[in-house]
Amino acid sequence: MKILLIDDEPFHIRWLAENLRDDGYDVDFARDVRAALEAIAHEEFRALIVDLNIPVFGADLDKAQSLGDIYALFPGLMVASEARNKGYRYKQVILYSAHKEASVQAVADMLNVEYIIKGNTRQVMREIEDVLSYDPTAEY
């Protein structure tokens, strides 16, 4: 099964990819909104792990701003929204960030996606493994 890891920070990419590969997943990468949107348009993934603060440029930035201030501030929300529109189901999209934001949690709840906090690597991996253990084809 393949996971799309969307982050522009090498440290997070490295340890997350290593842990996911150790768990038997193939890992693809996207480092900005455009690369993430292209990846989900052309390939199907078991899950997406999306950093909230990924780079966004040009027309994608314009679209994020048109969706609202929260999407412009946290461009990963636009990727999550687009993924849900493309059929990714509950517990297939994981947002993660260094800080818990109530406004992001509200959007994550509206989109029905997971929102976890970067921090202790063991705890983050436990939360990701919990999400990945969920069968997205099951009813919820």
C-alpha cells in the first residue's frame, strides 16, 4: 500500500518515511500544494499525510485565498479538501502540524479528516498507525 507524504521539511520527511517503510508501506512524496494535487489526481493512495504549512504558489495560492483566510494560512487544508472531493474517505487524510489550532480543528472536523500534532515521534507514529489500521471501505 502506498502513502503520500506531503511535507517540505526534510527532518519530518526522513523519519516519517523510514517508520512507514518499516511498517511495510511504500511512500511517495510531495513538497508543495501543486505537487500534492497532481499526485492525487494521477494516483490512488492508501492515505495522505499532509503538513498544514506546505508551500503554495501562483494559481494555487489564489485558490487557497478564495477559499478563506484559514486555507491561505494553512495550505495543507486545501489539499485535504481536494482529496475529500476526489473520494478519499474518513481516516484516509491525516493533517499534521507543530501546534494545535482550534480553527484548523474546526475545518478538519468539517472535512472529516484526522488532525494530529507533530512532536514525540512514537506518539505521532502510534496515531498514524491507528488511522492506517482503519479500513476506509468500512462504514463509519
